[in-house]
Amino acid sequence: MNVLRKLTLCAALTAGIVPASQAQSSISEASALSLLPVAVSVAAPVMIFSAGVTLSVVTVEASATGMVVVLERASDGALATLRFSGQVAGAASLAVGSAVLVTAVSTGWVLSAAGQALAFIPNQIGAALLYNERITR
Amino acid sequence: MRRLLIGLLLLATAAAHAGRPCEERPLAVGDVERGMHLAEAARQRLDASGAQVVMIGRVGQDLSQYGLHYSHLGFAYRDSEASAWRVVHKLNDCGRAEASLYRQGLGEFFLDRMQRYEAGIVVLAPDAQQKLLPLLRDNQRVTQWHTPAYSMLAYPWATRYQQSNQWALETLAGALEPAAGTRRQAQAWLQLHDYRPTTLRLGPLTRLGARMTRANIAFDDHPNDKRFSDRIETVSVDSVFAWLQRSGLGAATLAVY
């Protein structure tokens, strides 16, 4: 744990969640639930989020302000702590004991199971592209 | 009698689906990768454009049967404090009959199940940019031409409903014309300036099916003479882009992949 290096990514995110639309067949689109949790901060050893690495979910703690997920790398037991803000729909997929695959992309890392994205960890490029604010209720 | 009962049962089933909740299917890894990649490509193009405010469209569904390319429209503006681009647009919540305004990043705008990972950007005329920029930052002013009641195929010259592209178009009109403080006035200004909506040919069965199974489609705001001759007019992204260029309010569409 003492090798953990704290990285703070995309602190500017207010909600940290991303909408996904349902299929529609009209010329003006709808949107749907926010499904993909976006990490607002990460405490992890360097390189734990490398392409192809499999991590297992150790703990998931939900609170009024968000959710904290601890992941463990099977090969050496290294831990990573991800914090998500706000109500994180779809986070139920991050169940304790489940395994997630890390995919590196140009804008960050995607955590997935069976090809389905469970969470996104933006790097600096990705963080600058993410922001979510509902203007009207 | 039996046939009638079956018919009623079918209608009841269809009505029960109206307003159904959103599909909770996670995005595929590839959706996230391509959506974020497009967001970054759009950011680079926007930065290079030197613009402060543009109109931006995405291809969320295949509309080629209607001769249309883009499916959803918003404004993107440069947020100098955050050194980032923000998109202000209107989204229908989970297929319900209402919609809300959102301010999002380019990432959120494209993190969806896109039909094609392609953005269309129209740089607005300098005067339009100047008028829109303070408005888009202001959560009060930006809602001035917003109606929550939503229909995907809202009539462009009525105010009962408002779809997403229509909100953007009317807000542009309201920003440009100080006297267009209401939706009705914004629509009058758009008519005066020769905005022409898209006309879809939708027969009665298509209309009935859409109305019965979707909470977010209605046709009762369309004039009877057009509706019953299968002509459904509405605001498409393509029609807005064409009008912007025709009127000199915007440049040619830049496609980003």
C-alpha cells in the first residue's frame, strides 16, 4: 500500500456519469439512464491500469456523496482505489468478487466484463472531455 | 368479437409500453473507446477553428430513409475558465414525455450508441457567437425558449411540444433577435428568415404505431391538413445546417471522424 501513488483525475467532473441512449427511430433523439460510472479520483500504483490486466473487485462502498471501489491485481495483490461521485447507475455491475478487465484507450482506461463497459477512468485528455450538469429539472 | 378482443389486447399492450423505462444495457468497450476518440477529435477541430460557439450534430441513428444524416443537435462553446468545450443540449429523459437541458462535455455528447462515429460542426457567424456565448453560460437565460413537454416529431410552428433540435434552433433565434423573447416570437423570426423544416412522409399506420408505443411522440400539435395528408414537418439537424449556410449565419458543415 505504501507504494500507492495518488493521482487525481478529472476533479472538474461534477457528476461523473455518462448518459447512454436507447435505440430510437425518429429524427430527434432521446437519452436514457446514466450507465457508465466515471472515476473522479484514483489512488493506485503506477501501471496497475495496463492493457490486458485483470483486477478483482475487493470492496464497494456506497455513500451519500458517491461510491468507493477497491480493486486488486491478482498477480501481486496490488490495490487500486477508485472514487465515483454522485448517484452511479450501473455500478451494481461492480460486484465484490467479480473480475474486471482493463482496456487502455487514448483517453483513459475502460474497466469491463464480458465486453461490457462497467466504468471509465479518464486520463488527462479524457478528463478534459467530461462534464455533466443538468440545467433544468 | 374474438377479433375485437385480440385487437383491444394488442392496444392495451402497446399502451402499457408507452413511457417504458430506459434500456439498462451497458455500453460496449468499443462504444466508449470510439465515443471518447471522436470527442477528442472534435475538440482538436474546435480548438483549431478559432470559434467560441458552434452548432454540433451527431449521428445517433440511421435516418437515411428520410434523406437525413445527423440526428441530434446542440451548441458547443468554449468555456475559458475550464479551458474546455461544453455542449448545451436538450435530452428526453428515458423515453418519457418530458425533456431537460444539460451542459455536458464532448465526451458525454458522444458516449452513446452512435450509428456512426461522426460529428458535424457548423461555425456560427461572429455576431451570432457573440450573442450566444453569455446566454449559453447562463442557466436562467438558456432556459428561456425551453418547453419541457417533448415530442420527437414536434411541429416547428407550434409550442405545445418541443424536440431537441427545435430547442436549439429557437434558442439561436431568440439570441439573435432581442424581440424574440418567447418561443412563438422565435418561430415567427425563423419563418421570416426562411428557415424550412424537414417534411417527413409518415402514413397513418406509422403515426398510430408511434403514438401508441411511445410516450415521447405525439402528432396533435400538427395541423390537420398536413397530418392527414401524411406530411409531418419537424426540425432536423440537416435542415438547420442547410439554413445556417443559406442565411449566412453559419459556415459549411465540418465533418469530424
